[in-house]
Amino acid sequence: FLTQIHNEQYLKNHYQEYLEQNPNSNFVMIDFQKFKSINDTFGHNVGDLYLITFAQILESNFFDSIVVRLHGDEYAILTKYSEEEIERRFKICSKKIELAVQGGVIPRLFGYNAGSTKAEHGIETTKEKADYMMYHAKKDGKPYQPFSQSIWIEKLNELIIQKDYELIIDF
């Protein structure tokens, strides 16, 4: 209710329908950078204002997409836009954040990290891939990471090594 945008349940209920209408869709996961510091510095009411402002900015730039707040400071977008168009729209989002600061809507700039992947018929796998791209962007200090097969293979190799290690420990 806070941000006046859809939630995760809405996304789950409308995911397949959107894919049927837009078969080449992309799925994006987004997370604030250091959101806790905003709450700690300015209080939770101002933190809420950041969440609301960002939701409005995302909706205005991805207007024919499904934009949802998953929880806390994490958002997702199911969109028919290409990776290049997503990146272009995120640059516009950053400009709108600057304007919100200049206009006194929020007290200081904030950053975010986003990762995308092609939307697959299984929402959980799609979310996992986009989430990993988002964390890779965060690790690399980039605002946006489109899907990369080589990055995803790194993740799969890490899982294999972890499972092998767990098997050794279980003996």
C-alpha cells in the first residue's frame, strides 16, 4: 500500500499472461544501494518517501510493464523492452532521481543496482537469474547488468562446488 504499485502476488498472478502477450519479455530485479543508511540518517518516514518516489519513477519509465515492489527496497519489472532500452530507461530514472533531489522531494541522491534476464516460463528460475545479475552489478559497482551467460555459468559452477563440498562434509 505504501508505494501504490503492485506486489509480488500480482506479478505471480499475471506473469504468464504478460509473457503470452509479449513473448520476448525481460525480467529485471532492482535493489537500493545502502538503503539502511537512508533510514538511519533521515528516519523511516523519509525512507518511505524514497521508496514511494522510486516506485513512481519506475512506473513512469516502464509504463507498459508490470512494476512491483517485492519487499523492503527490492523491486521487479516484467517488461517487453530490450536490454538496451532497459538500460536507457534506467539512465532516465537516474536523471529523475537527481530532479527529485533538486526539487526538494528527497534530501539526497541514492543509487540502485539492477539485473535482467530473458523472462522464461518459470518465474522462479527467471527471478533467480535476474537476482544474480543484480548482485553481480552490485559487486562490480555498476547500476545495471544485463544477462550474461558467462556470469550465470560462474554461479552454476559455484553451486556445483558447494554441493560437492557438502557431500564431503556429510561423510
